[in-house]
Amino acid sequence: MTQSTPSTPPEITVVLVHGAFADSSSWNGVVEMLQAAGVPVVAVPNPLRSVTIDSAYVTSRLSQIDGPVLLVGHSYGGVVITNAGTSAKNVVGLVYVAGFATDEGESLSDLEANSKDSVLNSSLLPLQYPTGDGQATETEFEINPEFFHEAFAADLPEGQTRVMCATQRPASALAFTEPSGVPAWKTLPACAIVATGDKAAGTDVLRFTADRAGATITELEGSHVIMISQPRAVTDVIMSATTTLA
């Protein structure tokens, strides 16, 4: 008689989603540490065109990953994982890294209007980009170079933030004004990293949304780009979540 052996649970893949004014390279330090620990990881590009478009893109990418996924979002990437995590069937948990855990019908503009900590709105410059419909354009925003260091990454060397500023990716106004859908955090376990010196998203707003989502909160002293300034601490939270949230 052949005795069956317990099956090994499928390995969790960590999927990282960047926020506005950034790209997937903002996760490089975290990716390096996860890979060194043998954790499967993918940093998915975020189109930064609208909540609907960006969430659909990430959902499509998740559907092409075999096995369970821990979905991690930074800043506006938190809005994207909040929506993609509802649509994708293989997401087992959410991690918000200075990320917005929006509720249904809520936009980033709604949340930021109440922040006393954020200075980002007054630091943005409007630009125009073609929609592909004839001569039609839409508005997108970038961070004014004069305020980039203070508003976005005050705990990094100014030389480093000058490079980040020069390579920033503008985000469509629709990313800030389009209402969020049914939030994944209502059905999935979540944890959140709140940066206590966050002048971009606003520490007050991030703490509020994390509390509302019932997330397990870790507070770290640092700026909005806490995953760049403190990749070890952020990686530790993510690795812990692969076991506690799964």
C-alpha cells in the first residue's frame, strides 16, 4: 500500500507595484534583498494613466503568475493594489508601503484634501500628454524640481534625489481624481508601513487609511520613499507578511 505524502504549499511570489513619479527601479534595493533570501519577486510597471487602466494592467500581469501572490504597493500603487487585488484570484495578502488603502468611491484627491502633513499638492507642475484621440490631450503632473527633495525624499542625499527628479515619471490627473473600486482589503489580510516623515502622501492620511483597512501597522522614521532609504526594514515587513498574511 502506497502512503501519500503531504503536498508542499505553492511558493508565494511577491509582486511590487510602484507609485506616481517613480518606476519599478524604486524597488531595486528591496528586490535585491528578496532575491538574496530566495523569495520569488516581480516588480510590475505601473502605467500611471488612471485607476482603471493601471489596475487592469496589474491584474492582467497577476493572472500570468502561477501560484499565490503577495501584492505590495507604494504610494499611488496602494490604490492600484486595492483594486487589482479584488479582481485577481491569486492574491493572498496586501502590503501598503507608504501606500493609500482607498475605499470604494474615494479618490486620492478626496483623501489628500484632508491632510495636514502633505505638501505635495502645492509642489506639482501640470503637463499635457496626447490621449491618442486626434489632437485631444489630458493633464498629467510631475513634481517641481525645486521641491522634489523636500516633498518626496527628504531622507536621501540631494545628489541622489536630483537623479530621481530628472528620471521621474509623470502621473495622469486621472490617477488622482478617478474613484477607487471595491477594496481588496475588505476581504484580504493587510499590513502597512507608515513613514513618520512622509510629506508627499502625508503620514496622517496613510495612518488613517491603514487603520481603516484593519492593517497591521509598522511605523518607520523616514520619507515617502521609505523603500529606498530603508530597504532592509521594508523587506523584513514583506518577508514576514509572506507567512503571516498568506
